[in-house]
Amino acid sequence: MKLRIGSAPDSWGVWFPDGAKQIPWSRFLDEISRAGYEWTELGPFGYLPTDLNQLEDELGSRGLKVSGTFAMSNLEAPELWEEIEKQVRGVGPLLHGLGAQSVVLIDGTYSDLYTGKMLESKELDGAACRRLIDTTHRVADLVQNEYACGFCSIRTPKRTWSMNIRYRDFSRIQILNAYQSAWMWGITLTREETRAPSCGNIMPESPICI
């Protein structure tokens, strides 16, 4: 099996569209290219240039290609749908224009990323899990029908053992939780057999971003 290895702004400490503690986007692109990577994801929407022509030029001048990107919010909170949709509609045309294949959804963290202060429960009950899955399907419909992205996966740091497998659609969506080892662009790798149901199969030729 052939694997293509890539990286992401996250590996450079970039979690937000902007921030005083983050390096400029141009430095990130320079350094990921010098490190020998060919593939990257876009990072949080608004970090890299959002104009398609400019983005293509910046990537092309460094020999870089885009595998996909992510959107992040509390997926089980219906009142945040407009925020999620805004992120997805922002990155969708970029992914389509760059020929990228994947969107990763990241459920909001239960603690502050800077201070570690608890913001909400670590657990998702059955109703919250169903809302999370419903949101994931809405995003999958959006990226596939309007932007021709072929895969949507989701990562959640919250405990989701009560999630019932009947809410999962493995034909287009993979669900990964904190007790599984990895989420990659279309690739699920497990450290060992876990208590959670399997989340799908390795898809050859997909770029792995680390």
C-alpha cells in the first residue's frame, strides 16, 4: 500500500485563524516546504489566504498541495450551526478549486485550549450524540453536493460510548473519538482493538497529515 505523508498548520502550533502566539502563514508555508513535505491541510479557515488565486500561487511557488482541511465547533449544539456552516462554506470553494478531497470536523473541546479550565462536561449523552451525528450528516451533504469533496470524517475529544452504531454512515462519514489513535485524511488507524466499533478501513493513496 502506498501512503503519501503530509503535515498541517496544527503541527506548527496554529489553532486559530489569527493569534499573537502563532507564526505568520508565510513562515509556515516556507518551513513546511523546507521540511520536505509536499502535502498540507489548510488549517483553520482564515489562517492561510482565502483568495483562491493567491492561495494557489503561494502553494505552487513552494511545491505544495492541499489534501483537505477542517471545521471546528461544538457539533452537538444546534445553535452553532450557522458558525459551522460559515466555516464549511468558506473552505468549500478553496478545496474544490485545489482538487482537495477531505473535510474533517472537530467537535469543540471541553476545556480552554490555553488555560485548561473546564468549560463543559467530558461526556456526551445519547441525545447529544444524535445531534452531533445529525450535524455531521448536514456537513457531509454540504461538502459533497456543493463542493464535490468525497469524504467527511469527525473527531471528538468527548466520550461517546453511548453512541449507537445505527447513527453512523460508513459510506461517507467516519466517527473517531478520543480513545482511538488517529484521524487522518480518509485514513483510520487504530492502535489496537478498542471498545468502540471500528470506524472504517484504510483508504490507499490518501495523504496522511501528521
